[in-house]
Amino acid sequence: MTSTRDSLGAEKSDPTDPNGTSDPNDPTGPTRPTGPTGASGAAAPPAGPRARGIGAIIQRPLIPDRPGRRLPQLILGLALYGVSDALVIQSGLGVEPWDALSQGLSRTVGLGIGMWTNIIGALVLLLWIPLRNKPGLGTVCNVLLVGTVMDLYLTWTPAPDALWLRWTVLLSGVVLNGVATGAYIGAGLGPGPRDGLMTGWAARGHSIRGVRWLIELTVLAIGFLLGATLGVGTVIYALAIGPLAQLFIPMFDLERRAAKERSAAGTA
């Protein structure tokens, strides 16, 4: 990952809209009083404040203002995402779950890991249909850039040999991945395919952390069956990325920052 998060089809609440509320000083972000409904018409269980806030960030529709700030943050975030994935791979201590799937397919079918990353991203978009997610500019850029940057970095940068360097590269890659996730999602131009799948479920009342763990452990198992190399780095990534994403997404949210600036200007 137009919308900026979760169900990408959700509209941003407007203070003048009787059906929604939006408080720029509310740390949980904009919310709507009514949640998504199931086939029976019953309202889905409400999400916790943290999940609602992050879901609102991800589902906010494309806002054309401040493109000079949004586009650079989007591109930089996606480039760092590709670099972070490459760092985890280069550590040789285990790949992250989605890269395990790409690596397994690469070893089984051929093509590079980055190429498979792009292909899988395009296929994951099909899973957005039942969630009624709508792709944004950030979604398309994610599919095209992350795997490409990953392959370029792996091609031109040698892998470390010393064990302490490998651990440094691994931990740097995991943390950088969380930062990159927050940066490109916070740009407000739409989540990537995988993050949109995660936040689409979170918008329906589930923990964003729990949903991400469930999805990534599933693709990890498939990657392992296809021959991917797993290790301690895989476990570290799977356990750390949910909390890291939950930390950095609000931190880089440009719309929240703009709301605070408007609020400060109004009280000045």
C-alpha cells in the first residue's frame, strides 16, 4: 500500500459529516461510529483504539494535497523496504516470511527472489477483493519497486562473512523494515499488497499485530515446504515486525501531522 490503509475503501471521517467523527487531537486517529458488517448485517466487533487508529491511517482515501511531501516519503519508504529485505537475506541467518515464499519459488521454479516478490505482490491484490480494498498509487509502486530494489541490492552488495557482521545486518534489516513500513504507509498513498491484506483484516476488529503474525506464519510454512532456508532471523522478524509496524505507522503519518498543525494554528 487511493486509500491509505486497511480496507482502503473506508472514507476519511469529516467533522461536518453526521455519520463520522474526526478529532485531530485524538491519538487513535479518525474513526467512524459504525463498523463493517457481515453477510447477516450484524456489525463486526469494534477494534481496539490502537487498531482503529492504524486502520484509519491505512484506509484514508488518496488526498491530493502536499504531493511534494507524500511522493518522496512513499518512494524512499519503498526503496528502504527493498533494502531491508535484502539485508535480512544477506545476513544468512534466515529470511523473513514473505521472502521465504519468494525464495522457495525461486529455488523451485526459477527467477530471482526480487522478481518473485513483485509477482506475489500482484497476486496478493486478488485477496483484496473480498475485503473491498482499493489499491492506491502506493500499492502500485510497492508491487513495482520493492522486489526491483531488492534484486539490485543483492546483485551489487556483497554479503558479510563475520558472524557479528551478519547479526548486525540482520537486526538492522528488521528495524529498517519497520521504519520503511511506517514511512510508505504514512505517506497516505495506499498500502502495499501484503500490508493492505493485514490492515484490511485489522479494520474488521482484529489485532493488527495478531493478523500480521497469522499471515506471515502461513506464508512461512509454504515457503519452507518449497525449500526456503529458515533460521533464527526468520523467528526474530516474525516476532518483531508486528510491534515495529504498530510503532512506526502512526509516527510517519503525514495526515496526522497536518491535523496537529491545523489544530495548533487554530488555537494560536
